[in-house]
Amino acid sequence: DGGITQSPKYLFRKEGQNVTLSCEQNLNHDAMYWYRQDPGQGLRLIYYSQIVNDFQKGDIAEGYSVSREKKESFPLTVTSAQKNPTAFYLCASSQSRGLENTEAFFGQGTRLTVV
Amino acid sequence: DQQVKQNSPSLSVQEGRISILNCDYTNSMFDYFLWYKKYPAEGPTFLISISSIKDKNEDGRFTVFLNKSAKHLSLHIVPSQPGDSAVYFCAASARGTSYGKLTFGQGTILTVHP
């Protein structure tokens, strides 16, 4: 089955620790994204990558880091510099712009709780 | 600066009736609009989309209308079913960007009563 896999589904970490969230896709999409959702709010873009070995900051990149060494993988590290890391994190992938409009596909999310 | 707004946090509808969810945007660079459906603790699933060159797109019970002059779009669900109860997000993509680089509204919680 083609899709996006995020792991783990739930993650608990102590304050001050870095933590890495995994995202893998087998849709052969060039572009991948990380979003964050807080209660009662919409999704906000953290980082995105349109091609391997390249990525750009989104609207709320402070305290996060990413890498894109393989087309299929786009891990997100939540560092100790992120002031409010507890949130629901969503990974997505899509085609880059082309002749035909298409949608982004999302993973099932990782709930990160920092205690 | 909220570029995509869903001003109704919630909507309650009787089964069989029409549900109308609204969305407003401010950025003239947006040229592709999508609606996603989301359940708690799950990822959003794509519902329907519309390009800025169209004013209507229909898929089964779901129709999206786009009014570019008013910078407004709406999602109509007819007839509404209890299984439609979820959070609905409006999202927009700007010209020249990847399809997944989206700006989301805050979401509208739709409840369809049997």
C-alpha cells in the first residue's frame, strides 16, 4: 500500500531533551512537509523539502531541524530550544508543481508530550 | 496575520440536510484550494479541491464553490450523514509553490445529528 508512515504514534520526552520524529513515504513524491497542530487550531508549516538534500523553513521553524538525505524520508528533530514542543505533528508529501493539480497526502501523526 | 480564515468554529446539522462550510482568504497569490476532513488524533484526509480557474467543482455529495472576487470559498455537503461528523479544514496553495505547502484555516467542527 502506498502511503506515509509516521512513527511513533505517541512520544513522551523530558524537558530539555531532543527528540526525532520519523516520516517515510513510498508515494514517490518529490516534496515532503512537516506541520504542527495545536488544540483548536489549524495546521502550521514547520519545514518543507522540495527535493533531496534541500529544505526550507516554514512559518514556525524555530526550535526544529530536519534532514532530507533520501527521497523517502524526512525526519524532524524537536530540539530543546523549542519552547512549546507538546503538540500533534503531521508529515505530508506531494508532487511538486506540474500541469495537473493534485493534493498533499498526510501521515497519521505523532503526538509528542514533553513533561 | 491569518491568510485563511474559517469563521465558524462549529456547525450542527440534521441528517439529510445540507451542510455549508465557509472559508475566506486574503492572499491573491493563492490559486489552488482544498478541503480536508480530520478526526482527532489522525491525519487529515483529502476531500475535494478547486483551481482558481474554476468556480465550482463537484464530487458526489461534495461541492466546492469559489468566488474569487470575494476571496471566498464554501463546501456544500448534500445530503449530510452522521459519518460526515469531523473537523473540516480549508487550505490554500500559492502559485508557484509545491502542492503540499499549504496555509490552513482554523477548522470547523461539523456535527451531523441522526
